Amino acid sequence: MKARHITSLVAAGAAIVMMLSGCGSTGSSNNASSTAGSNIISVYGSEPAHPLFPGAVTEAGGGKVVDQLFAGLVTYDSKGGLHNEVAESITSSDNATHYVIKIKKGWKFTDGTPVTAHSFVDAWNYTANSANKQGSASFFSTIQGYDDLQKPDVDPSATLSGLKAVDDYTIDVKLSQPDSAFPVKSGSHAYMPLPESAFKDPKKFGENPVGNGPYKFVSWSHNRSIKMVKNPDYKGNRVAKNDGLDFMIYTSPDSAYADLRGGNLDFTHAIPSTALKTFQSDKSIKAYNQPGGNTLTFTIPEWLDHFGQNEEGNLRRQAISMSIDRKTIAEKIFNNTSTPAVDFLAAPISAYSKDLKGNEVLKYNPKKAKELWAKADAISPWSGDFKIAYNADGNAKGWVEAVCNYVKNTLGIKAEGAPMSTSDEFLSNVDSGKMTTAYRSGWGPDYPSADNYLVQLYASSSADGKGANSGNYKNPEFDAMMDKALSAPSTEEADKYYQQGEEILLQDLPAIPLWNQNATAVSTQSVSGVEFDYGGGPVFTELTKK
């Protein structure tokens, strides 16, 4: 998903009232601007894996686009603080199980129709209903009636029993359990409003979205570009300082970097591994490097032979994890733009800890790795090869090969990368549960909460295609810890439950944490206003050029 900065999360008590302050394509040269003489910024993009329906988007290529086209209830500042966007207020009661949301008047979609409470309620119902196959359905798992919408024979028009529009500007939300993170997650693109036209022809809408955000959609030329212009009717906190954005779609970060150095692209946040040692000293461009909120992992799904959610599978995951020298790879492959992981969270989040019980599985220990592998062999002798799949149009090749070399040399098994040609192909296999090997994974937060890193990635409610738990990891003990965190009366108490949940993950390793990634980017000399959001993602509305 999108990369965003994480910060301390406000936890709900018995009654929380949140009155938030409103405040080129595949390597060919592309023109830096789609409109001669205008302040339109060309930026690096990748082909979205899904239609541009906010609830369907679960990866960065589409997420960065959708975030520019839509505006939700709240926005986040650079420190992760919440500010009202379309919401006038979000009021919590009954121990964070009941929320009343007031909507501001005067907001419009770019087709001229009004943004109302129904725009949100209809969108949330559509996304939550499993018949509509929206990848962000699990974001609504705490609203009453969600489980009924996950039944195999559910009516596509069925709605959440705990959700209703009281009038055009009031939303009433009843939850099945306390959820202190609800106001925070309501700013993610899963919660964006939709106009009536979205439901009349969802397929058409996904190709030609109508939003209410800082930009207005112009066109999507598949595998080439997505163009948008500044929305003159936008009333929110993210007013664009440029005239528009051209997301130029590349299949190689190297090609984008070459285009930028040649003046044919204005901005890219995807620094190719071949340039990590030189991009900050290149005087022909502007370079940016600062701490970020992205995590980099790889997932070993339990349906693979020898990797079930059992003693053998856990021993093998732990052995593989301890075979990897994260520090050396960070130095040699990432040129110190990544930090070795010590838990499942990004460093700026309040629940982040270097002292979790069991985090020794994330430390390089080849002797212990061999012992664990031998114990697993005693249960069931190893057979086959170990592979990590990745998309060849990204930056994963270098680190995947380095990780596989460590696994091979430490455990004495055949280990290698398994490239897929495009991110679209790769993500389609991940989303459909068709991966036959381990695969690269990672996360950039959708909203400032530990909930987003943990619940959305590893809770049972996010498995089976309903969320980002692509490995279908399910552990009732972990789920219970996440429920306790969401019910906690303070951030401090919530963090303790999140950390206890992480200690369960460190035993099971549904994904193997590798590194936390810095926010890096480059631009041409003519571009200014480069800023990063709370997770290290670029703030596109701030970009401008001479």
C-alpha cells in the first residue's frame, strides 16, 4: 500500500470526542509535462493492479493515484496528526463502539453531484460486501453486520446492519466490538466516498473514476500514463500547488531514473538499486533521503510443502530468518537507506520496540539456523527448492538474490529468486492466492496506527481475499490480542497488547521482517516543494516547478 509516516495513536476510552481541526511508460522518453508551459508534474508510476475503485486498491501503484483523486473524512499531517477533511466532527461513545459522524456541506464530486453521508455509507457497504470482491473489505470488520456480508451466498446489495445515513450529513456507526482506531483508519482510501455513478457501472467507473480530491481524473492509458489536473472545486487540506500530475508508468525504475536524469521525467521516489550509491552525490539532480515508515518483508505461505502453520513450518521459517545477515545487505545493497528490522512495525510508531521477546529470530545466527533446520528435518526431511518470487520491474532483484545466497550457504539447500515480468502479474498471483513459492512483501501504512501494520496484515479477518493478509495466516491468540489493543483505554496500554501480538508473530513468522526503508526520491533541478508524508511517501500536491 501507500507509504506514510506513523506516529502515536490516540486510543479510545469510554467516551472520546474527536473534534478534529480542519485546516513514460516502459522506458521510452516521455515529455516532462503533458501540457506545454503548464505547471504539470510528471512523476514515476507503476501500472495499477486493480481498477481505480478506492476499496479495490491494495497496492502502491493504484493507491498513490486514488489518494490524489479522492478525499475522505480526515487527513493526516506530516506527524500523523488527524485533521478533518470532509468530516465536521467524529464523536465516539459507549467505549468506542458507537460513532456519530457529521459531514460538511458544500463538497462536490467532479461530476457536480454533492458529497453526502450517503456517498460514504454506500461506498462502505459496497466495499464490505464480499460479493463485490473489494480487497479492502476487512477495513470494515468491526462494524455490526460485517460477518453476514462475508457469507458465500450474500446478496451483492446487502448492507452493514450497524451503518446508516441518518440524514444527508449525518452517519451513525455501531460496532460489534470496541475500535479505538476507527477515526484514524477513516482517512484511508478504503473509506473514500463514491458518487452514485460508481454503482451504476462499476467497471466503467474503475477506468474513469469521479472523485472529490485535490485532483480531477483525465485519462488512463494502460501501461503508459495516468493523467490528472487540479480540481478547482476541492475544499480540503491538500490544495495542489501545481496544475496537475502525469503518473508515467514504467516497468523499470532504472528507465525512470534515466529519464529523470535526461530531463524527461520530473520526479521519482523509486531509486533503482544501481543508483543507491551515487544518487545523493549526483549534481545534475536533487536527491532526498530521510527516515520513512515502509517495512520490507517476504512471505512464506503456509500452503507450501514443509511450511504449514505447525511446528515444522515454524522451525523452518525461523531457520531461514536467522540465515540472513540483514545488516550486511543493508550496507551493500541498500547503501544504508534501509535499517534492519527488529519487529513488524516501522520505527516511528509508538508500539515499535527493539526488546520484544523472541526477536532473536530476526538476528543473523547461522549456527542456530542450522540447528532449527535440523529439528525440522527430524519431523519431515526437506525436499525441493526454496524460491522467493518478485516482480522484475521493481527493485527487489538485488536483495532477493542476496537473501537466497545466505539461505543457500547457511542451510545447504538450493535457494534462488523467482522473477515475474511485471508487478501486475506478480500482484495478481499474490491476491488470488496462487503463489507456489515464497514472495516479496512489505507495507506502507494507510493510516497512522499499529492496527494498520498488524490487523490488516495478519488478522484472520484480513485473510481469504478480504484484506492484505495474502498468506492467509490465522491465529486466534493473535486475533484476541488485537481486539484487546482496540479496546484499550490509552495508547500506552494498547501498545502493550500490540507488542504481545507481535511476540506471537515472531514465533509463527507469517512474514519475515527484513528492513525498514527510508523515504528516498530524486527530482530535476527545476522541481521544488518535495516533501514526505508521515510514512515517507511523497506529498504530490506540494510539488511545483519553474
